[in-house]
Amino acid sequence: MPPLSTLARAAAVAALAVTLSGVQPVLAACGTGLSACGSACYDPTVYTCIGTTLCPYGYSLCGTACYSPSQYHCSGTTLLQGGTTTTTTTTTTSSSSSATGTSYALSDTYSGSTFFSAWTFFTATDPTNGFVQYVSQATAQSSGLISAGSPTIIKTDTTNVYTSGGRPSVRITSNKSYNAGTLFVFDLNHMPYGCGTWPAAWILGPSWPAGGEIDVIEGVNLQTNNRMTLHTSSGCTMSSQVQTGSVVSTDCVAADNGNEGCSVQAATTTSYGSGFNSNGGGVYVTEWSTSAIKIWFFPRGSIPSDVAAGGATLTPSSSWGTPAADFPLGSACTASHFSSMQIVLDLTFCGDWAGSVFTCSGSGNAACQTYVGDNPSAFTEAYWSINSIKTYVN
Ligand SMILES: *[C@@H]1O[C@H](CO)[C@@H](O)[C@H](O)[C@H]1NC(C)=O
């Protein structure tokens, strides 16, 4: 373990690094390959943006200090010695390793020509105020927005202009509900991406937020790194997360902070959008046990053999590495915050998140709606390509 003086120096070096190369004041949009973080542009291969703070790539934020999760861990806003990825640590990583080693048995496979048979198409008004018209299965089929097969495709309208109502799209919910003790395995080749888009692959309990919400894949516009988030009823905060991603926020309660939730930003740009798609996608595995919710991301080409095989059983193991996001359940967030959850896939446009931060062509929600309505050809990348969604239970 490094002495505390090293700890202080590490934080100081990290803070210093942020003021050096690669960070420029933001003028209008950031240049090619750069992302915006608060008022700065930065190179996402060199830095990670957490909230509005830049940290060196792969670092996490604890209070106001950037730190390397291989050397330190964060308790509240205090940095403690001992990383989350070392194997010699004995007492510092209190989180939920107990779930690892549990064997799960294949329960459901959603794939191929019957992909849509056990899902319900949501056709009500988008609760997130998107510029979208969610269509029925019959309409989605007849207008070519869905096609079941190998792979299954779910897309949006890319030919028509919409001045009102919104761009037609699909939101589906699994008929089946799942309980704690489930692995959810999303094997995707491509995800919706682009200005105005807000796609999500998520898991939702009844009577929101009473039954909880786990956002496995979510982002907006030209976002580069995936955001994994929980939204819950009162009394749920996160600490001591053992993960490769960066903490964005730790209060999971939907009623707090404008429903920001407790959120983790994935460390790699292959986890979302353009980077995900150009790499052929990958596999997201979510383990929901009574001791933790953990999300692993395996980019195409780096999928563990047991996950790739997708056999009759699956057992999270050290060969999967540290999860991208770890949400420990226990006294600070009891397992009772999550119950009877269904899988949801959707693509909306603009609205509460994508619209409020839209800057592709003008800024804000109204500009976003105009852009989305007027530019059907801008949505050719706005599709899901799904090899399979599988669930395993124990
Ligand atoms: C799923 O629910 C929809 C209606 O919501 C129904 O049409 C469909 O038959 C159900 N599928 C199965 C396999 O139960």
C-alpha cells in the first residue's frame, strides 16, 4: 500500500494533469475526436469526464479528487488506500464479491424469428417527453421498423419528415418479469446513435420508482461512453463501488437531484454509440443478486468464452474481470428497492435528457425536435441489431 503522502501526491498530479495538454476552452462544438466536459473540450482517449470534472483516463472521482481505482477506493468523499482491482486487499473492498461464483441456469432466449413473440409493444405517450410516436407491433412490422431474425433489427423511420407528433419508433417490454437472482445477457451488434437520439436497454420494476430501474445501456446524442444508472425509491445511496467505470453520482433516489439517479460512466468508448458500433458491438451482462447489481461490458473480440458460448449455465468468475459498474446492495441500499423487473428496449428522441443537452443544430429541446423531424436521413444509424437477449436464473 502506498503511504498517505503518495496518495496526496497522486491527487495533486491528477489535478495538474488536467490543466495540461489536450484541454481547450470550448468555443462552439468540440473538434473532431474531442468531447465536451462542462466548459472544456477534451480528448476522451486521454481524459474521462465525470460530471463536469476532467480526470485522467481510467480514473474515478472521489469528492473533488481524481484517483486511480487500482490504488485507492472512495468512501463517501474520502479516498482510502487500497485499490479495487488488486487481489491482495483483505478488508477494504466490502462490496459484494459474494455473488461471484453463483451458477445461473438459462431461463429465456429472445432471438431469431420468434424474437418478438414474448414482448409487449408500448404505444402510450413517451413518459420522458420525447419527440417520438411509439408504434404497435403491426405498424412496426408493416412500416419496416422491425425484422426478427439473425440478427433482429429494430429501427426508426428514415424516410419521412415529421413536423408534429414525433418520429416513429419502438419501445418493447418483456412479458416476463424476473426476480433477484437473474443474469441478463444482451448480445448486440449495433445500437441506435446520433444527434437527437436517446436509446436505452434497461430493466424496470412495477410502480416506478417502487420496483426500481436498472439502466444497462443508455445515452444521448453523440455520447461516447455508456452510462449505467439506478433509479429507486427513497433510501438508496452508493459507496465502495468495485468497478472500472467512473462514479458520476451516488444518490439513486428518483425524487432527488432531478431524477439523476446513481450513475457510472463506462471507461471505454467501445461501450456506446459510434465506438460500440464500429467495433461490432459486444455483450452486456447484468447480474442482479440480493447483494449487488453488477454490469460487465465485453467488446466484440473480447468476450469471455463462457459468455460467448451462451450455454445452459453461466457463472460470473474472475475471468470476467472487474465489472464496468458495481452497485452494492446492503444497509445503504437494501435489496428491497428492486423487485419483479421486466426488460425494456427503446429509442426516443429529444425530450427530458437528449433534448435538454442537444447542441447538434441549435440547442435545446425545440431545436432538437426540429432537427429530428426534418432530417429522416440522419437516422440511418439509429437502430438496434440484436443477436440475442438471454436471461439466466438461480
Ligand atoms: C406477450 O404479451 C402480448 C400482449 O401484451 C401478447 O400479445 C403476446 O401473445 C404475449 N406473448 C406471450 C408469449 O405470452
